[in-house]
Amino acid sequence: MATTRVKRVFVSTPDIYSSLKNFLPAGTVTFDISSPLHSFTSEDDLAEDGWRTFPQAIVGFRDESGGIDNISFLVRHRFIAATYRVDGTATRLFVRVYVIPWDLAGSRGELRVRDDDVVSKGCKYLKQLFLRIRTDALLWDGDAASTSSPSYFVSQGPDNRSLLDIYNNLPSPSAEPIKGRIYGLRTKLYQYQRRSVATMMERETNPGTIEHPLYVPMQGMDGRVFYMQPATMEILSELPRVSAVRGGILCEELGTGKTIMILSLILATLNQLPAPEEGIHEERPVLTPLSFRRFQTAEALSARAKISGRKKPKWTDDDDSFPSLTEIILHKCRVDPDHIPWRDAEEQERLEQLRMWKPLMANVPFYFHSPDPPEAPYGRRARQQDTAGPKVMYLTTATLVVVPDNLRRQWANEILKHCTDFLRVLLVDDRRELPDAPALATNYDIVLMSQSRFSQESKKNNMKSLHSLKCSRRPDVSPLLQIRWKRLVVDEGHNTAEKRTEYVIFSKSLSVERRWIVTGTPTTNLLGLSFGAGGELQYPDDDDEMLVEPQRIWNADDREDLRKLGNMLTHFLLMMPFASTSEPKAFASLVASPLFAPSGPYPGDIDVLVQVMSSVMVRHRIEDVESEVQLALLDHKTVLLEMDPFAVKTYNLIQATIAVNIVDSERQHQDYLFHPRNAAHLQELVSNISHVMFWHVVDSGLDERLSNAEIALQNLEARNGTPEDFALIKQAIYHVRLAKDDPVWLALQHHYHVFREVHKIPPSIYDAWCCFPEYARKASPVALLSPAALMEMRSSVTVRPLSSVHKICEYGQAYLEKEQAYREYLRLQDRKKKSSRDRAPADPDKRTQSLDVAARQKAKEKKEEMKREMEAALARLNAAFSGEGDDLPGTAGGPSQRTVQSAMLSLSPIAGIRVGNSKSTKLDYILHDVLTYGMEDKFLIFSESAATLSFIAEAFDLCGVKYLSFSGQHNREERQSMITTFETSELYRVLLLELKHGARGLNLVSASRVIFCEPVWKADVESQAIKRVHRIGQTRNVVHVTTLAIKSTFEEVMVARSRALRENKQEFAKAATDDRTVRDFIEHPAFLPVPSSERLVNIDVPLFDLPPPAPPRPQPVIEIPAGPPKKKRKVVAFAS
């Protein structure tokens, strides 16, 4: 039936399909002739090009490739027209292919209504045919062409561009840079920033239509260009256009000033009023309260009639007089603010003198938005159905800016830094209600709120209650929904990639004219180019470069990135045609899915993605930015360390546990640790191994571990296992016994501290302060004390500097009793919570609570100290912009908070104590770096573990290093205060950051050194963390980034593997344990030998910060004559 329908339609207009000049001459296809051509005879009609018309049915010609039959199908169903010629030897058939456009003039749309099955086959056959069509001129003329350099209609080579390649090579904005000074902006913009702002202004103010990004050009033999949609193979003679998005994604390179670009955009378009939302069934003129009550225009009369119905409302005036000139001016100022500068200070003062300012501010522009008419009922039911009235939507020139919770204060500081007080900003408090909609729409230029506050507003979404003429304040409707916003800006907008979150659903329900996503990494793997070249390690298993690369196959990570990108375009930016209700899956079907064909993308598929991304993304290529502004040199190195011997024993103990599991489970079934169902347990194991490489204590149960290993050996003997397994299990037993028989190692496992070596301490004092049992103290070749004990000792003696040895020993015994009582309390608490099946090692991050008895008091003191410093820092920041404050309070000293101690303290028997290396080589490297460079540079120290940061903080407290800690343990206000204090204060030299809380969005250019306590697998997270300091505003010439890793462990493998993946532009697995190379290394446990070489760094700092001894003064020499003058004089020397 479908064929009959198509045939009937095609037959009705035969002339347009015989005129080849209306088609695109694509090229030539050749076939070798091995049998008589019964279907190709001289009786076929001559076509316009002088060749014979290709027959619609082929009989008797054998073509194993099926190409002839496919051409016949495409000709029969009007996808192409074709002509043919047989060479003189009757051994080759030449076929000219002409592409018929679907928008062919005179076709009356019949080419768009073909049967679905015909279209599906036609699409398949066209793709196959286009790959065979050659565009050689000799072939087009019917002569044999040379095959040395053939040319084809579509590209034949593999297109191996990845999503990251596309992103990094998007064309830079070409708009003419915005010129002149932007009123209200303090900061001078770079040229590339001016181009970006100009591009954003163009997209906002001159949207119109753009060339449809889903179509790619295809050139014919005669130079004409048609346009093809590769997914559907729809071919058009004219490129269609589509409505442009009024907004997009600002995804400039990390650290290039995206915040100041947005602020510049806001200031440059400050007085522009958005247009009412377009309505299909009604006009929506802009009104003001004055025009609605007093004007006699058609719009005002229509609006009053719409509201009043049959009854005349009480608030309408009875007279029909015309409005006064003052009322007209007040109306014009509010509906056309871009052309009337009433915001200028002089004009505002003048209006206030004329008593017109308050009426002007109260005259808020608005429009009526009627609900869509019901589709269903007709007749009486339709007449009886109650229809809701229109809702009032207030127009505003303001921009709604939604930022991550931890960036709200930073945005406020950036506004203060870059903008004058001309800009009116509402910093929305998380606990206060928003102003009424009219006030919110009128009194502010920026409404700045956190994502959590925005999500709170999403719960007030009773849109139906807006369709009533009540007061603007409604408890069940957010004021945000009552305003037609000029612009919505979402910072770190990759969060908009999840379409089902309240956050995205609510943002979609807002009435917004212009929408912008601001992010340096739109999706997980779009990292940009400037994230650091990394260290010197090379992955040992790199394959040699292939001469001919195969077609790249897009993988699951690409699919996830495209899903997120599609959600941004469809559900936040509302980009057409993806946001069309008739094609809700347009992005997936027309852009994403074609890229995942088993053989790779078809020619043009990747070009479509490039065009889509270019149409919404604003991004400069890194070379264009660097031509104008040179960022600091990035020195990224990886330092490979060896572990302390005690840490090696802990590491080998965990390796022994893995070995026992591998051998005893026979590497199969669910007992096997690496079974797919044990992914969570494997992640926990890897986390524990990572903690060991910094410092970690294991749970008790060594006897059980040893028993399990011996049972595994017996089972192995019973089943006659392999020699490799015997060697592995025997090594495991050896290392468990080695740890079990070491009294010092056992003593270390009972205290969650990183112990340090102590020198020049009197033995009796050491015995009194050390928490080890006597046999462990005697077995240790050096004195070992916890940082908490050393700090308590220092504190006690500083207060009472003349304490005797006996008294200091009493202080130590009291401290140990207090520590023991606190540990007993924690043990009882754990016993209450412990379940019968909970045998897993304790979470290291939760065990940090036992670091110090006085931890809470120390945290309280830290808060008070930071509060004082923040107040002084804010005073300096405000004074910097006002030009005042030379006498403002300064900071409280240097990076070590060194203070002059009394002379009595130097007489203490422990004044000469020196603190040496700790049992963590990573901790010592960090401490050495901070003590070496901390006077000149500030540090950011990142770790995935809160426990690791606690160990570092403990060491800094001991050595007097001033630091701040940015983690999830602090509330939002505290974290915001920390950033402001760290950036403006010279007191704090180090900021400790949990990677998941501090890697994104923060501006920390006062620091110039970054240390990662462990390798970061996710490249986008590492890139974001580095960009906190490596960005515009960095004043140092070099930014130093150090990644710490332990030799011969999976950390070294992970660093090398990550390097190889980046250099080869390959995708990362979601987790390190998902990568086969890393997983294989963990799955084959190897035991580390005790390190014999010297440590890379050594720590030697005094426990007491005493002033250096004064140099000896020269002794005065006094000459005293004795008796009468003699030939020789006697010289007497007196002591000073």
C-alpha cells in the first residue's frame, strides 16, 4: 500500500524529476561487468547530461555488493536520479549520481511523506552509496581515472576526534570586542574577555535565527552546495534556520575570568528590560500600574476588559480623561529604561527633588499571562468550565545568579572587587524570606543566591494560585515565579546536567529571557588544555604509534558526557529543536546516537556535534588567550617516596590479607575480593591501602589474620595448588608474623597519631610522657612521642618554665591518664554501636575524633583566632577600594607564629628538645616544603581523606605553622569566612582542603603552591583543583604543583597510567579500580622490602621557639698604671 501511494504521488508530477539541473551532481560510481547487461540497453532514454537514464528495475545483472540494486531502489523512490554509460570494451559500467533534495521545488512536499520503511531503507542505502561515490573529473566524463589519489563525495578517512578534542578546538568568538568603558566596572578587561562579552551580548540582544546546526554542507561536481542531516539522510537545497538560544554556556578555560565576564555582561546590559513571554493565543503588552489605570490605549483598555469581565472593578477610575505628562513620563521610564538614563545619580537626585522617585519605583512594569486555553471540552461543557484568570508577571532588569553554596561569599567579594556601588546586589540569606515580587523586580540588579536556597524556593511552586488577583505575597508560591527575569546565570552549571533534580525542574519553570551556564568543565571529561602537563613519569607499556589509526569507537563515558550535554541544552537552555515537545529525544536521536555506530561515526556525524556545541558555547582557544595574557608557568611534578619501615609492615599486612583471599577463594565465586559483586569492598580496601601510604593503623585481630593464612596454606596443600600460590601464601604468613612480633609496631597501632622521633629528651621525662609499654620503649632505637603529647608538654612547661624534671614527669603522667580515660570512653561508645557482623576496619575519617583530648578546645580557639583575622582582613579589603585605612590593624605575625620566650624558659631541662622525622614520609615532605617555602608562598594541600588532613593539621600545630582547614565538617558560613580570610591575610600560609569540597569554583590566587597528598584519578577533579591557583590574578611567575606517591605501589602505577591516558587522549575509567592496568596490579599483591636508603627529606625543628643565643660581647680591656711609671705596663682584664 505504501508503494502504491508513493508511486501515485510521484507519477503525478513527472517533469520535475527529469530535470537534472535541479539536483546535486554528487559524482560517479563504477561497476565491473562480468555478464551481459540485459537491463542496460540502448533503448533507455537519453538524459539531460547525454547519458542513458538509469532503469528503475534491474534484471540479470549480478552484483555481489548489492550496489546496483540499491541504486535502483533509490532511483525508484526518488532519493536520487542516475544516468549510466558503458565503456567501449563493455567491461565497466559508469553511473552518475544526482542527489534529489527533499525540498525540491514543485514536489508539493511528497518527498517528506514517504513510507517509514522506505525512508529507513533509503537512509541505509544512501549512506552506503555516498561512501562509494567518487568525484574524479575523468570518471565523471566516463574515462578510467587514476587510483593513486582518488577523491570521494564524503570523507573516507577515520574521524578520530574525541569529545575533548572537539571541545578544545571550538572556534574562538569572532565578535568585535566591546569598546569603551563599561559603566560601573572597576577592572580593566583583556581583549579576549571583551570579545566574549560582546559575543554574549550578540546572542542575547540579536537572537533571530541561526543556520540549523544539524545540517552539514555537501558539495557537488558543479560547485553547488546542498545540506545533509547525517542521522536521517535528509538532504535540502537550502539550509534551514532555527531560533537561536538567548544565552548559552560560558565555558572559558579555568582561571580566565568567567566571573568578571558575567559581571561585565550584566553591567553592559543593565537597563535592558526583557520582553514578555510570547503567547500564541494572546498578545501580552507591557503595562505599568499607571498605564493600566489611566491610559486609554488599546492595550490598556484590552487589559482592563480582560480583568474586569462584566463587573467594573473598584480600583478603576471613573473618568475617561487622558493621563498627565508626569504619568506618561513615569510609564516611559519604566518600560523603556535602556533609552532613559533615570538610574544616573544626577537624574535620581533630580527626581527626588521633584518628588517623582517613589512613584517611579512603585510603577513596576508587568504583563498579564493568561493560561493556555483547554483543549478538551467543547460546546456546553466548554462554556460551563471555569477558566482561571491571568497571572501578573513583573518585568525586571535584574539578573538571578545561582551559585554553589561555598561560592556565595566569593561571588559577593568578586562583585565588591570588580564593580562599583552603582550595582545593586541582593545577597539572599539562607534563613530569610525573599522580598515581595514587585520589590524584588525593582530594587536590585543582581539577586545572588546559593543552590540550596534556590532549591528551598522550588518547594513553593503552586503555580495555579498565581491566576488570581490577590496580593503579590503568597506563601505557597515563590516570588521567583512571579517575575519575568531578564537573565538566569548558573555558576558551576554542570549541575544542570541532571534533568530530574528539583534544581533543574524549578529553573525550567522560571520565566527567563536569557539563560547562561558558567562552567570550566561542562562534563566530566571536558577538561580544557591548561590543566597541567604533569610529572616526569612515563607509563612503561605504551604501544608504538600506529602508522594508520583505526576509526575511533565512542564509548560509555562519551555517552554519559553527551547525555549530560543534551540535558543542559534541552532542559535548561531550552535550545530548539531539542526542547520541542514534539521531539523530546531529538538530541539523542539526531546528535548522540549516530556517534555510537558499531563501526564508528558516519562522515558528518561529528561535524553535527561540533556545530551544535559551537552554537551555544562561548570559549576561546587556549592559544588565543595566551597571546593576550600569559598565565604563570605551571610546574607539575610527581614525587615518588618510600614508606617508613613501620608503614611498610602495615602495607605488607594488608597485602597479605589480599593474598590470602586470592589463594583461598581460588580467584572465583563471590568470596573472591575482585568479584564484580564486591566492588564496594574493593573500593574500601583501596581506600585503606591509600591511607596506609600516608599513615594508617590496622584493627586488632592479628591472630585471626595469621590463623586464616595458615588455614589457607593447609587448603592449598590439600588441593595441590600451584607453586606460585604456595610462594605467595608463605610470604603472607611471614609478613603477618613479622608485624605480630614487632613490639614497637604493635604499640603504634593503639594510638591514632603519626608519631615523631624526639631527640635530646631526658630519659626519665621520655618514660613519663610516652604512651608505649615499657618493653616497646626499650625496643625502639629512638624516642617516639605523639604530636599531642609534645604539644601538651610544651604548653605545660611554657606556663611553668621553672618546673623541675620531677614536676615535668608528673605532668606527663597526668596527660597519659587523661588520654587513657578518653580512649576508654571511645572504646565503650564503639562497643555500644558495634554489630555482630561488623568486622570491617574502622573508617579512618571517623577515627580522627581520637586524635587529641583537647581537640574541641583547640578548634574553638582556631575559630576565634580566624574570626579576629577575618574582621581585620575585611577591613583591609574595604579600605583598599575606598583608598583609606593606612592605620588599619595588621596581621598577627609570621607563618610560624614565632614569639619571643622568656629567658627562664631557656633554663628548662627540656629546652633543647628537637623534633625529628615522623613515621609518615609524605607528612615529612609536606612539612619540609611548608617550612622551606612558607615564608614566601602560600600552600593549598588537597586530600581525599579527612584523616590525612587531620594528621597534617596536627603536625602544623606542633611546628607552629598557621593554617586553615576547608572541609565538610565546617558549615557554609565558616567555609566562606575561611576563603576570605586566607585570601586577604598574611597570617595563614596553608589551606587544607578536602578534594570533594575544595576542588571546584574557589578563587585562591594568593597561593602559588599545590600539594596532592595522593594521586587524583579523575582528571577533571585534578584540573579543577589546580585551577584554584593557576588562573588570572596569580601574581607569581611559577605555580608549583606536587603529587605525592609511594614507589612500587598502585599509586605509582596510577600516576603512570593516568599520564599515558592523557598523552594518548584516551578516556578514563570512572574509578581507578575500573581501569584494567591498575586493577591487575592490585590483584597481584607484591610485598615491599624495608627501605634501606636515606629519606628524601629530614625534619629537625626545636620544640620551643626560643630566641637564638646572643653573641658573646667583647670583654673590655682596662689599663691600670701600678705605682710610678715603669718601663713596662701591667694589663688587667675584667670579666663583663
